[in-house]
Amino acid sequence: MKKNKFELKKIASYLLVGILSASISIGVSSMTKNTSLGDFELFKQNKKSDAYFTSATSAANFNPPDLTVAAEKTINAVVSVKNYSSFTQQRQQRQMIDPFDFFFGDPFDSAPQKPRQQQAPKDVPNGIGSGVIISQDGYIVTNNHVIDGADKIEITLNNQKTYMATLVGTDPNSDIALLKIDEKGLPFLNFYNSDDVKVGEWVLAVGNPFGLTSTVTAGIISAKGRSLDILKSNSRSPIESFIQTDAAVNPGNSGGALVNTNGDLIGINTAISSHSGTGTYEGYSFAVPSNLAKKVVEDIKKYGLVQRGYLGIGALDMSDDAAVKQYNTQNKTSYKSQQGVLVTEIQNDGGAKDAGMKKGDIITQIDGVTIRNFPTLSGIIGEKRPGDVVKVIVLRDGTNKTFTVKLKDAKGGTSVKTKDDLSVAEKLGASFQELSDQQKVNYGLESGVVISSIDGNGKLRAAGINEDYILMEVNDKPVNSEKDIEKILKNYKGTVSVRYVDTYGRIYRRGFKL
């Protein structure tokens, strides 16, 4: 009898445990029934134990955003852009390690390290990217690197209709280009104020990755004001203040739309973080903010070229601890890393000097926007033109001071310019230095000027002529100074012939239209 009682108690205890276990299971099931992966902080790693765990958040209050409206609004306004080019010298030079291959994914080849053909057949595109229709009459914004070097540009709409596009203008400084097709009544997207977008906001990336048309991916804005230091290879004054997202972007997406949940255009997808060298998405993508893209497009349409305003300072990013330490070592100073931009130089013909700013000022705010780092400053000033006035707050000797600065262009002017107002050097997109006697001896030359700097938007770069090359003749006349070039080409229109020496001492002749 005692044995039976003991067995009964044992059975009862098992039943009780079973009932409790079932109750817990039912409770957990009920809690997680309608829960998606977005309701959990997944795979947090304990570095000491290499253990992974999950923690539930407020699953009951989770409401995933409806992205269908934005996708439907956007998809017909995003186009495929094909680059057809027979000019290959620039492409061949890029066979070395190129930051575009690692961050953009090379638009000319999804396997960047594979040798390229010397000349692609005319009916085969050298690159495929994306573009965004921004007006019903056929204006399209894309990336400069998507159409760089193109002899012809083909546009394919979402309905598969194709057009040949005209290149209206480009800006390597921001990696933006403007195209035009001859059509009316097209679906288009309006620019949204990118200053209003917030970190954590849901976004969609729309484009044509790997040639797959009309592809939509989603993510959030993970950071603003990012700099990747990748535009300087094609630009003397790059503007990098990217919107960073975790929406998947791959080769072919470049030039496509980044939109918010209302389908408003907040950025132009431009770069991919791809440290493996494959050029494919590995977690983050980057977009030119819509405010900057809009300003560039408006300048190209109205003036034929981009108007750049400058503060007239040398600058140090105070948020870069390594750079601050290096500056302190070189200048025997004791600055500490913080938010803001240190003024390291005041240019004589700049607006900052006229306003009373000094070397050592730390810029903390411009037009009410907190300056966290140099990309933030670059982005704000990049949206301005010569003659625009900005309110600058600086920290000087522990005290905040406010200055009203009138921005100037690179030459110290305050007026906007058209193409007709440009000097010959500006049209060529280069600066020149006289050839020294020793250089003449080394190269066996009697005349020539060194190209000391070159702009990605100029005639010389487009012809494949690069920095440190020596320009010997222009239109069969020897040149020994920038004044010689100006004299030969001032008021000249037509085909220009140049003879030059590259850095290996090889002599070439090239021509272009002016």
C-alpha cells in the first residue's frame, strides 16, 4: 500500500510538471505568434564566451512599415542607364587598385580584378547603372561614374521603352550627372529635403543591380554625413557627406533612388562598402543627399556648370582622433578630439578672412546645423553658391563667437558664372606650372608646362590627360606658361590639338572640342 501511495505521488508530480511546462509553452507561443525577426535583438555576441543570445522587446507594439506605396510610386521613375564607350585609356589605367572598384562596385565589370578588353564592341555596354527621372519632360539624374567616358548613353524605362540620352552636364565633385531624353509625360520623383531625414528612418533603394531591372530593397538610415574618401581621385574639391543605409545596394544600383516610406527622393545611391574586393554589398551602402543632388542639377540646367561656394579656410576634422594627434605633433599644439572643424588656415581672398575668422577657431555650427565633423561642413557648404551668406558659430578661447560669412568661388569672386565666363584653364580643368630647366633636360624638351592639378570635369581629363603630364604644344604651337595656353585658346572654338608627355616619357597627340 505504501509503495502504491509513493507511486501515485510520483505520478502526480510528473503530471504537475507537465502541466506547468505546457502552460509556459503556450504562453511563449502566444507571445511570439505574430513576431517577426524585427522584434528581437538577434545574435548579440559575448566576446569573452563567444555565446550568442536573443532578447525579446516589445513584440505586441511592433508595426512593420507599409513599403508598398513607396515602391509603386518609385519603380516607374527609376531607369536603366547603359554606358557605351570606345575610349579606353582611362579604363586601362584603372586596372590598378581603384577605390571605385571596392566601394562602388566597378560599373564596368562585376569582377574588378579581371583584365578588361582594350575596346568593347559598339553594341555591348561598358557599364550598366541606374538613373532617376526628376521631371515629366525627361531630365534624369544619375552618378557621374556611371556615365564617365561614354560615347553614347542608352536609357531603358521600366516599361522597356529605350531612348538615347543627351549628357547635359556632370559634377565629379559630388559624383552627380544630369541626362535628358526626348519624351513627355514621364513618371518622376520630387526631391525631398534630405536635412529632415533621421537616423533610424525606413528607406527603400530602387535600381537595377547586376542588370536586374526594377529591384527594390529596404533598410534604415544608419548614419548621416559619412565620408569614404573615394571621390578625390576624380575631383580637386570632392564633397562627401553621404547618407549611410543598410538597404542592399549592388553594382548596377549606382545612380538609383533612395526614397522614404512616402516615396520621396532623399538620395542618389552611389557607393557600396565592399572590403572583400568583389564590389558587392556587405552591409552598408551610401547615397548622395537629395539637397546636394538637387543643387547640382539646378546649377547644370541654369548655368551649364556647377557653382561652388567656399569659406576660404584650411580645415581639420576634430572628430578624427588620429588626425588631431598628428596635427598636435606637427604644430606643437594640444587640441583634444571633439565635435567640430578646426580652422588651420585663413586664405587671403576668402570670405572667412573678410568676416574676421581666425586660425585656431573651431567651427561648431553653420546656419543652425551642428557641425559634427568635416563631412557635415562639406555637405552644408556644398549646397551653397558664391555670394551666398552663412552664419558661422565658432569656439574661440572657450567662448562662442558668431560670424556672417559671404562665400566666394575658388578665385575669390562672389558672382555665379556661366561657361562663357570661364578662363581657358577652367575650361580645360587644370592648373599649370612652368617647366624647370632641369625638367627640360631630363625629358629632352625645349618647351612645355607641367599639369600640376586636374579636374575630373575638364576637357583634358576627358581626353585621358592626367596630373603630372607635360603639355608641350597646343594647336601645334609650343607653350611655356599658362598665359601661352590662354593666348592660343582664348575665344577659340573648334577642335583643339595637344601634344604631351606622360610620366613615363612617352609622347602622345590628342584632340578634343572646345
